[in-house]
Amino acid sequence: MKHLIKLTVNGEEYEVAIEPNRSLLDVLRDDLELTGTKKGCETGDCGACTVVLDGKTVNACLILAVSANGKSILTIEGVAQGGKLHPVQEAFIEHGAIQCGYCTPGMILSAKSLLEENPRPTEWEVREAIAGNLCRCTGYVKIVKAILAVAEEMAKAPVA
Amino acid sequence: MSELSVVGKALVRTDGLRKATAQVTYGVDFKLPGMLYGKLLRSPYPHARIISIDTSQAEALPGVKAVVTGKDSPEGLFGSRINDQPPLAREKVRYIGEPVAAVAAVNEATAEKALGLIRVEYEEITPVFDPKEAMRPGAPIIHADLGKYQASPIFCHPVPGTNIMNYMKIRHGNVEMGFAQADFIFEDTFTTPAQHHCCLEPHAAVGQVGLDGKATVWTSTQGPYKVRTESASALSMPPSRVRVIATQVGGGFGAKGRAKLEPHCVLLSRKSGRPVKIVLTRHEVFTATSTRHPSVIRIKTGVKSDGTILAREVEVILDTGAYSESGEIVCWEIGQGAAGPYQIPNVKVDAYAVYTNKVPAGPMRGFGWPQIMWASESQIDIIAHKLGLDPLEVRLRNALEEGSVSATGEVMHSVGLKECLREAAAAIGWDDQRPPNRGRGIACLTKMSVPFLPSSAFVKINEDGRVGLLTSAVDIGQGSDTVLAQICAEDLGVGLSDIEVAVPDTDTTPPDMGVIASRITFHVGNAVRLAAADARQQVLALAADMLEASPEDLLLADGKVFVRGSPDRALSLAQVSTAAFFQKGGPILGRGSFLDEDVVPTDPDTGQSPKPCPYWKYGATAVEVEVDPETGVIKVLKLASAHDCGRAINPLLLNGQIEGGALTGLAYALWEEVVFDGGRITNPSFMEYRIPSTVEAPNISPIIVEAEHHAGPFGAKGAGEASTIGVAAAVGNALFDAVKVRIKDLPLTWEKVLAALEKKADDDRKEA
């Protein structure tokens, strides 16, 4: 039997009728066609499907969509606002932190969440915060640099 | 060379903005109206005859639109250079996971359910899993038709009636004489495990076949033309009736260079009349795509007491699994590389790629060279320690340099090896004093480029003066769209943002042999230069008419053509191309093709050639490690990776390639192994097969060395694979330096280190 659920994704409200065994990842990708959230393993190991659910980063593949009923979700599609990139997105581009780009949406969301909770992380804190997001292309060097660079910029010019 | 304005600059990648905002469509994202979802039924047996397949119940399931088996593609075989693989098994299956049937249904769940309704009757055949056993007389024969398969005579020397899919030899000088003159002879056997590519994006493709029979495939691929050739071969179609369009690719590393799902999508679409999408699960990617070749490598080396190498004899046995995949050329290259990047007067190599009843081993970043360099560079270290010499000095003493003669008889050009060694060593403080349990290690690397792989490019000048660049090189993350656009922009006197790079599509973009073998910068880069030169010549000829000047007096820069010495007599590229478009003979279209025509096929009996490949890459990896004697854990404190790339077209992207490749190499050294129980993979998930995350990965120092190549675009060679290659030996050598244990079997897990330390303590006690 299908369940009718309400999700607020990137500030927009959606109502979808879904089978109770569907993951949040599949509903985002297939029903809402928000394919920026990536599917890498479906077992919560790779972090490619990282989204922010009511302020916390989660692996969308491990969340049943019905359990997200009434909740608010941020995906990569909602990170740039009004045509303006988030500083983490800008830093990823500038520092060469993107290669194939498949881990990038999840990485950016994990990094953004980290910096919101801890605006001045140490290198180790950055590494721990994104340890759940696997990348096979970059060796992580430039990803870590990009995130630390954002933290440094934020410290110089506090967000108004 | 005159001052360059775009080439050599650390520019950000042109697709960065799209990727940072997820405005790109990967294979897994691609969708068409009316699309069905396909699933593959796979063999549960490593080796079995197919007695019968009954698909009637599956076909009757509501929502199922097509079921196909080997009978739907009764003849065609495909492969890289030896065609030995059917898209769906026919008389027999050769590995656990081999596709036996395929289903298309309205959704994945229905397709999955239908798989369970297909009844296959098998009769098991004795399997063979160990390549050494598979080589023995009397071993079960996996491919009875080996002698009949279509194969490239340059690279393939199969031994019909056996499981030896390829056998390659090097005979250079006289090894017996070399060993007779040696002061010391070393003989060691090294092994390497299967490693998995672990692309974050699983394999995914969509196929659509019209009633006219023309097939179109959108696929996450490194090689659209390769997929076209192989799919056409598998399905007995003319290649031009298969159109392959590359989607965005979420990682390749060799895993996506060849046909995998595409023939199945085509078969299902042909039968159902609707587009069909197949996306592999992570479990399928692990168990049924391909791995790096496991190997057993025996090396015997004769040296003088000063460390000069006189002779080397090598036997390589590669476990190539059930199908050739690309194992034939991995074997060929590993043989070519067995002498290492050294001047050795006497060399004998025998390399075998052997079929077993396991998932096929195939191309993976480094292509045989991580295996051979692990063995070769570990033994160089053993030799140095035995002779009481500095391992760095032994390498510098024997290293190839400009003008050296290689083990295959080539006079070498563009050899930055010694500089790489010195720079990598310096970066980790080679001569620093180190506390107990810390050690330093260094290893050389080299890799050849694969010969006889053509590339081509088209350049069109649009009516607005902006430039369209059409090639079939897929940017799989390595940054080739940016690098090729830089080359094009440089030659046409425009900016990087003036170049529009087309999506690779075999109906429109010109032929290319794929994003493999670190070949794109060199091969496609050269084709782009030729195409740009052609377009430039057309621009100048037309502008000369329009400006009433001679073409030789014209300059092309900043998007303008102007008369030398009179900058006010100028036309914009837009004016020239618009005039061409509407007034003079049509649009400006430049064409360039590149093939390494001076390459000479290697002699089948000796492996000798004055030029076996277009160019060689060189590099060195140096590491400092700390070993915990209580746990056996090796911690990498410093990792420096130096590369002779000819010339860096884009240092930012090149450094990214070096860093990423080095981590894959480190994972090969320390952690990763596809574990087999017979023919079954027992760790097919990211939970059981751990790739390094940020907390395991060390900081990596990339170092760029530029020994320009006369035939490279702006002197460039390639770089994508190199940094993966030498890491394992550098770590193994540092382990020895730190705690005096030598491990010859990868990976260097804490269990092996601990066991080796305990054995050493036992041995030391017995000696005392």
C-alpha cells in the first residue's frame, strides 16, 4: 500500500505517494528527479548520497522515505542560492578538489555542515568530518585544502 | 618556444562549475521516455555447461517486456585484442557472475523478480582457479576455441590447447653470460592480489534500438569507439549501426573502457521495442566487472659488487580470469617492463596471461606496471641492502637516461628519471636521521604508452568566433576537456573560455581509441594541434583575401587576425568565420589525425623493437613510514610522488592526477585485496573491501619534472596512471628500512607485518 508523504526539499514542498520500502535516496532521485544526490553503494558505505535532513547529514540510501515525512531536506541542488555559489562550492572549483564529480555533491554537503557547526576546524577535524564520503579520484589532498581555505576566509570576513 | 598564454597554466577545470552544482548527467542519471529497466541473470557456477534455459515463466510475469539469452546473440564474440567473449553465455559459463540471461521490465523490482523465474540447468565442469595449475598439462581447458579466436598478431601469441591466452618473450643479450660475470645473484618471487577499480559511479547504460535496427547507447564509458566496436562485434552488427554517446562518467580507472552492459541493453531494446537501462549494483560491480591482474613474478638479477646490474631473468604469470578483457596487452606490457627503467645488457623475460575460472582481470590504472614495479623495485632494494649500498645510489647508477639503450633495444628519449629520483628523495629528507621504527623507502616507476592507437579531432570556428572542439576523448575526471581546450586555445590565439568541447558521440565526433593508457594528452592533444593548425590556415587564407594581405604577414591572437606591423588592419575571428560561413565556401572546419607512425612492432621471438611505443613515462615515489611493532600497522608519514610528464599542460590538474593515483597505489600497498574463495569473491562491498578515506590517506606531495618529448604536444607526455605504479615497492622498502622485515606478497597488511616481526624475533633469538 502506498503512503502519502510530505517532504520539504530545498525549500519547496512535495507530496508523493510511495511504497513504504522506498529509500529517501530513490524518492529524491526517481520521484522528484533530483539526481544530484548520487547512488554509489546503497549500503551507507560511500557517502555519495549525503543530504542534510533537519540539519543533520545522513546517507539518504539508509533512510526510509516514509520516515522523512514532514521533514526538511537540503540536497546539492539547493546549495547555490539565487545563482550564487556557496563558498564551499567555489573553493572546490578553485582548488581543483573536483575530478569525476561523483562524490562532490555529498562532499560539499558534509563540508558545509561541518563549517556550520565548527567554523574553524583543524585539518584532522576536516578529515574526520568527511571520512564518510569516499573519493577514488583525488587522494583527498585538494578537498581538504579547499575546506580549510573556506574556514580561513570565513574567519577573515565573518558572515554578516 | 615562444611565450605561451594558455598552455602550462594552472587553470581551473572547465566543468568545475557544472560538477559543483550537480548540473551534469551521469550514466546512472540518464532517462528516456518509455524506458524499461534491465537486470542480468548471472552464473552461480565457475565452470559449467548450460544444458537448457527456460524463460517461459519469466516472460509470463506481468511487467516483463523482454527476456534474452545466448540464443539472441548466437555468434558474435568481442574482446580487446582477442575476441573470446560472448555477451551472454552460450554453451558454457566460465566464471561466477557471467551473464546468462537478461530481462527488461517496467521497473527494477519486476526485472529482479523475473530473474528468479528463469530456470537454467547446468552441468558442472571441474574449474581451475590458480593460474599455475591452469598452465599444467591436463588442466581443465577453459577456452577450447582459443586457436580459432580472432586476435591481433602484434600483441597476441595464444597457445591453443592450453589456458595460456598470451605468451610474450624478451630476449636481449645473453643472460647466462651475464649471470656468469655477476658477483652476486639474487632470486626472489613476489605476488600481488586482485585490486578493484571502485569507481564511485556503478556501470550504467541505456540502449535504444529503432525498428530500422540502428542502436543508440548512452553509457558511462571511457571509450565510445571501443564500446562501439566491441558491441558491434558481440552483436554481429556493422559498427556504424551502433551509435555510442558518452554520458558524464563517475570514475573509470580502466573499468569502463570496454563493452560491459551495452550489448545487453541493445539486445533487450531490440526485443522489447523500448529503451532499456541497466545499472549495476555495487555487488555486481565488485563480482562481475573486472579487477587488476593478480600476479606471480619471479625475478633473478645478477649484479657486480658496486651495484651495476649485468643480467636479469623474469617470469611473470598473470591470472587473467575467464576472458581476455585486456589481459593480452597487460601481459605484453608487463613483459616489456620487466627489466625496469634500467640499463641492463642481458635480459630474458617470459610473461604469461593465463585463463582461470574467475571474474576477468582487466585494465586498471597502471596496467601491469604496479605489479612488475612492485617486484622489480623491491628486489633492487634487497640488492642494495645486501651490498651495503644506498638504495637511491643503486638506482641512480643503473637508471635510464637520455640516449640509454633499453632492454628491448630502443634508444631512449625524454627520460627524466634521475631528476624524479633526486627530487622525491629530497622531498622526504632522504638522508635525515630517523628514530627507531621509522624508515625511508624509494622506488622508480616507468610505463610505456600503448602503440597503434589513433586519435583524431575536428575544430570548427563558429560564426561568433568561438571555437568548437570535437574529439571522442571522454573527460572521466582527469581533466582532459580542459587540457585539450587549453591546447586548442593556445594554437588559435583565443582564451580557454572561447572553446566549447563537444560530447563524445560516435556519430559525430571523430574516431579515438579511448581514455586508456595515459594517452589523451599525447595522442588527442596532437590531433587537436593538427586540427587547430588546419583551421588556422583556413582562417588566415580567408583573412588574407579580406585584408588584401599575404597570409604570411598575418597574425592570429586575442581572437583577431591582424596584419603584422599594422594592428589597425584587423578582423575578428567572428568576422572571418561569418564571411566563410555565408560568403566563401562554407564554415571553417579543421581536421587533425594522429598516429604514432614511427612505432615498430616488437619482434615476436625477442620482444625487440627500435621503438615499441610512442613514449615512456618515468617517475619516483619516496615515502617515510612509521611501523608500530605492537600492532604491525604501517603509518605513512610522508609520500612524495615525482613525475616526468614531458611538460605540464595544466599543473593544477596534473597534481590532482598525481595525488589521486598515489593514493590508489598506497591502497594497493597496504590494504586492498579482492579476496577469492575458489571462484567466489568474498568481500564484494565497500564495507568489506575498504578503500581509503580521508582518515587513512596521508598528505601527498606531488612533484612535476619536465623532460620534454619531441613528439608530444608542447612537449607533453601523459600522466594519468603513473603515480599509482611505484608506491607499493616504496612502502615495502621503507618497511624494511624501519624494522628489517621484507614482505614479498601484497598487500602489506598489519597481520603480515606482525607475523614477519615475530618470525624475525624468533630467528634473532635462535642466532643469539
